[in-house]
Amino acid sequence: MRLHRAEIFFLGYAALTAAATYLIFLLKRYLDGRIDDGYADINALSDFNTLLLGTLGIMICGLLIAMLGIYPALRSALKEHGRLSEVTQDLTKKSATYQHAALTDPLTGLHNRRYFDDALEQYQQEFSAIGHPLGVILLDLDHFKSINDTYGHDIGDDVLKTIAKCLLDYTRFHDVVARVGGEEFAILAPNLDSTALNKLSNRIRNAISEITLKSDENCFRVTCSMGITIWDGKETPAAFIKRADKNLYAAKSGGRNRVVS
């Protein structure tokens, strides 16, 4: 049984009180012997003996009250405090879990649209002060509906999870990678100019096109279209994303499996 610090101090106090009580009891026996032996100043010794007897009685009563009344109440209060602490910690963990779930795509494990939007707004606030480039990539899988129709939604889910892993493999730790729609992903890439952003996008596009996926005995591949852009330092988040979305539309209408900036 693990004791609380307050209980340890209390029990230590009780032990010292018990030891003092026993010493007073021994001293009283000694004085009783002196009185019985007829030593001088018997009245003074008798008064002192009475005082010790009263002190001994008070200490014994105090010790009994402490052990039978105060200590059980203290231990009960500490147990209640411990239970409340456990409940608080449990609720804190659950809150963190719920918060994580609210900001995470359950299928791919990537961030979701809500997280991406919050991150974009925060990045814009920071980068407006330092003047560094901030890029965004919008990625849409080509002909994803036909994959679901041909191979089933379970295979479609596997495709999405595979693409998500590929995106994480090819991005940096401070890039924000999110699934923002059914087959649409977004990447927030700070500190990349237009040339570097275009290079990163094409590396990802090529990597995705080389992935071989399986459904029973059938093998197939997927491609993607991308719209990319660099923040001009003044646009709102909505205007910034709208410009990237226009480039994504141009990539899809221009033949797919390409990057448009």
C-alpha cells in the first residue's frame, strides 16, 4: 500500500507522540519510586508527578483521537483526492484523444481539412512577418471513381492509404500533409520557392505513378494531377487555395497526370 506524503508525516508525528508518552510514563514510574523511598521535597515531587500524570493522560487521549478519528478521515480525504486526480488525468487523456480524432483523417491517418485550414492561417501569419515563401500543392487522384467502381471501395480505401504513405515519404517533417476530400490531398510546403515546389510536386507525381496496386490477381496503377502555387504575401487563405485549385482544374482538363503552376 503506497502512502501519501501527508500520511507519512502524520504517522511520523504519531510515532514521536507515542515515544514521548512512553518516556513520560517511565519518568512517572521513576518519580513514584523516589516518593516511595521518602526523598526530600516530597510535595514538589508529588506536584510534578501529578503534572506528568495529567500530561500523560492528555497525550494518550490526543493519540487515540488522532489514530481513531483524524487519521481515518485524512486517509479517506486523500483517497478521494487520489480518485479525483485519476479522473482528471483520464479526462485529460480522453480530451487529447478526441482532439486528435477531430483533426485527423480516420482512414489515412493524415491531417484533415480542419487541421490544414488552421495550419494555413497560422503559417500565413508567421510568414507575413519574415517574408519567406509559402507554397501549397493540391493533389487529386485521376479517375478514382472508376477504381472504386471496378475494384470496390475496399481497394479504393487501400489506394488512399498507399497514396498517403507516399506523400509522407516524400515530404519534410515540417510540411503539412492532409486529406481534404474524397481523393483530394493538400500539402503546405514552407520555405520553397516556385522552382523547388515544382520539383517536389513532380517527384511526388512520378512516385505515385510508379506504385503498383493489387486487387486479387489484377495489378493496376494510378496517376494524379496537381495544382501548385506560391503565396503572394497578401492573399487570404481562401484566395490562396482558390488559385491553387484553378491550377488543379487546369491540370485535370489538360490531360491529367501533370503539374500546373
